[in-house]
Amino acid sequence: MNIVLTGSLGNIGKPLTVALVKKGHTVTVISSKPERQKEIEALGAKAAIGSIEDVGFLSETFKNADIVYLMETLETAGSFFDKNVDFIATINKIGQNYKQAVETAGVKKVVHLSSVSGNTNQGNGILIFHYNVEKILQQLPADVSVKFMRPVSFYTNMFAFIRGIKAQGAIVQNYGGDEKAPWVSPLDIAEVVAEEMDSPFHGRTIRYIASDEFSPNEAASLLGEAIGKQDLTWQVIPDQQLLDNWQAAGMNEQIAQGFIEMQASMRGGLLFEDYYKNRPALGKVKLTDFVKQFAAVYHQS
């Protein structure tokens, strides 16, 4: 099949590209960075260099595609610290671009990378943009099949803990404790997406993706052991205190507030209510696997 991927060669895009090429598909990878072209081609895929904010470019690139894989991201490095960025509005516009390009190109099969809590616009903070884009794509004509992929918290988000561990000797967040929550490896997401692309498409479907379930305290214990800090703890501070810390570091106010609200909804499990109602089989990559990668990044930083 002819498959077009957005997301360049990120944590999901690269293993997904490798898997699809290995299966014999013709793969085109969209990237905003010309320097990515050689790397994309080295994997056996075609490179389409352009912006997902350019609906004309998207429409042309989607032509003759059997399947398109859609994910939303800001293309400018450091956008979370750009105080002039309206993150939600920008992502909503990308969602509208995707919808228009899919219709213009006549694509009939779409796989969309959404997120846990993509089912609601209440209590999910920054993740509301996934709900918004799901609603936009739901407006596609009935003959366009869409598979909404809803992964949970990414393991790779934990790399953001490194700075705090080195500065404060602890993981400091506005949630914590012994209540388990689901996490996922980008490698397991790529595997599920590749599997879904080779499976029949019928209407609009939803699939949650997770790799492991563990508590913040369990995570601190395993991460600490991996980096040689057996006394590493996960400390919980008030929402406002964490928000103040992030804004003092220069984070965009809308984004900082959105993450605070999202993480607050993890307390008591609100963020994961629909996940647990539609709980998937867990993937292959466990926390015990990821901590090795975390330790390598920690010691290199």
C-alpha cells in the first residue's frame, strides 16, 4: 500500500517507518526539515519536505495515498517556551488542514494519533486539543474510515524529570503516590499503528494503547535504582507552586496551565476513566526496559 506519515522521524515515526517499509509498503514521510531527507531515504522511504500548516502541500502529498497517518505537533523547536504561541489554536488549525487535505486528495483510510481522554473536553487540560481534532476528523465524509489511536502517558515524557532530579535530587510534580496509572512506549505505539494499517477499516474506531501500569512511587524507585540514586523520591507539591516554577523557567502560560490541569486530573484517575472502561492488552516494553534508556540519557545530560 501507499502510506503517508506525518510526524517526521520522531519517537513514533522512525520505528513506524521501519516497520511499514519492512512489510513492503511504499512509505512517504512528511518532515518540515530538509536535513531529514537523507535519513528518511536511508530507511527506504520517500521524503516529502514541507509544512503541515500548508494545506496545499498536504493535499498534494496525500494524493494517491491508500492510508494517511495523522499526528499534530508544533514544528518550531522550543515552542513550549514561546510566550506568543497559541498552542490550542495552532493545533486546531492543523486539524482543519488535515481534514481539508484528506477530502481534497480523496483519501479513504485515516489513522489518527489522538490521546487518552480524547473522548472529552472536560478535566484534561492541554490534552483538549486531541478532543478538538478528533471532532474535526469526525466531520469527514462517511465513506472515510478513521481509526483513532489513544495512547496514554509516554515513557519519554519522563526525560523532563532529569533536570529536576539533578537540581533538587527528586522528582517534583503535582501528582504522585501509590495509585497506578498507565504509561506507554513509543515503540509499542508504532507497533499497534502498523498493525492497524494492515487490518480492515470500518467507519470510525477507537483503540487505546498502553505498555505498563505503575505508580509514581514505583517509578521513582526503579528510575533511582537505574541512575544510581537509590534514595530518589517522587515529591508532590501544590498545583500553583508547580505552575509558578514552570512560568519562572519561561514556559508559555497557556501550555504550563494546560499541563498542570492535565496532571491534576491524574490524581484520582479522572484522566484515565475511559481508558479503564476500554482497557487494552498491554504492550511489550515495560518500565523495567525503559529505565535503562532513561539512565543512559540521564548520564549523558
